[in-house]
Amino acid sequence: MPALLSIILPTKNGMPVLAECLGALERQKGVGEFEIIAIDSSSTDGTRAALVSACATVIDHPTQIPFDHGFSRDLAAVCAPPSKYLVFLTQDAVPHTDDFLAKLVSAMESDQSAAGAYARHVSRPEHGIAAEKLLARNELVSSLAPRKVSREDVDEDFPRGFHNREYRFFSNNASIVRRDVYERIRFGPCEFGEDQRFAARAILLGYSILYQPEAVVMHSHEFSFADAVERQREHSLAMHRLFGDHSFIELLALPFAALLKLLVEIPSLTNPRILASRIATFAGHARALMDM
């Protein structure tokens, strides 16, 4: 009899947080045995040893091919043993409770129309109050209320549709996908945003996407200013290419809108990390515009 689920885990020099992730997976209850399929990009920090110790199957990412968020996950997924579900995690997303996987499965079992579900995020304690506040601003991954998006929701918001981020949002930081749906809609080559493209395709085919706030992962970042700018640039460009999020005129307006928001909020921004995040958003939009 096939296992209930298999876990797909891209890795590259993920220690020591990866060890936390693997330990949390080992403590999971209520889902039976499962296999971890890791696709590793030439790690040199003990990542491979940690994976082997956790009895994971380790696939070497082809060195001649750059890591790609869609293709690389597909490469690992096709090597997974038969299972009803595929769970996608990132190496820095740590299940917060020992029923994390069971909560994801429960959401899927309760709604047979669901192609996939994704988890709620909480910040890592060492990242402080600034990371917590920044994460809380994104209700799509921090809300305590469950959510379901279907084709009817998208159609009712015509002509905006998938231009509304809420209708296509999905996060492979911590997600579960029905295996038979995945076989129909693989991620495919995608440098950034493979999860949201998958969600949009699934919804167009009549499936739904769920947000399961009872499944929780610790996942937050402390980006340098330069990294934050680059991440915003990549995100703006990817969403424009995948969904046509913004017309050229709107792309022209984005940096100025971000700058205006920054100027309005400066008097109340007492935390330097949040202030830096706002500036990075402005700079990232500006760089994306220059790269168009």
C-alpha cells in the first residue's frame, strides 16, 4: 500500500536550521511512515551528512544546470515513491508542532476539490520583533483564519482575476499537494513563483487552494539590505512575467508609490529594520523597472 505522503526538500548548505527541520519531521505523528527526498546543490557544510542520518534519499542537483524553483522540485518529486500526497518544504522552514503534517493532511482530506494547501508562518524567535511585525503584515501566510480559493472566486473578480495576489497565492515553503493533481500540473521550469503558477493553473482546471493556519512552520529571514532589494526586484519581475501583474505604466508607478508610502510612514517607523525593509521595497521596485 502506498505511503500517505512523501516530502520534497531542496537543500544547499542548510545547516544548522536544516537539522532543526529534520528533527521536527522525525517527531511528526499521525501520518505513518514517510520518505524525505532531498535534492542537494553541492552542499559543503554537513547538510548531506544530516540528510543521510535522517534516512533521507539524497539526489545531487546537476551541477551544469542552475537551481530552478520549478524544475529542481520536479526533479526530486519524480523520484519520490508512490504516495497520496507530496509535501514541499524549504530547508529553513521548521514544523512548529508534532502534528504539522497531520494538519496539512486533514485539510486535504476534508476537501476533495483541493489541489493543495499551505501552512501558516511564524517568525523565528531570534529574528526579533521586527521580523514578527513584517511577517504579520502578510496576512496570506500569517492569518489565523482558514481560506479557500476556487474558480468561482476568480471569475467573480473579473477582469482582475489572478492580478489579485490573494487568488493565486501558494507557498512551497510549506505546502501539500495531491499527487494525482501534481502529475497533471507539474511546476515546470520557473526561476521564481512556481508555487503561485501551480495554484493558478489548478484553480483554472476547477480545483481549489486551501490555507491551513493550524499547520504552522517557523520561517523568517534577516536579509541584508542588498539581499532585500534583490529579492523585491526578482519578485516584481517574476509576478509581471507570470501574471502580467502590472502594465508598464503601473510598473513605472510602483517605485513612486513605495517611496510615497515610505515618506508617510517614516515618522512612525522607530524600528530600523522595518525602515530598511520599506527602503528596500522601493529600491527593489526601481531595479525591477530598470530591468524591464
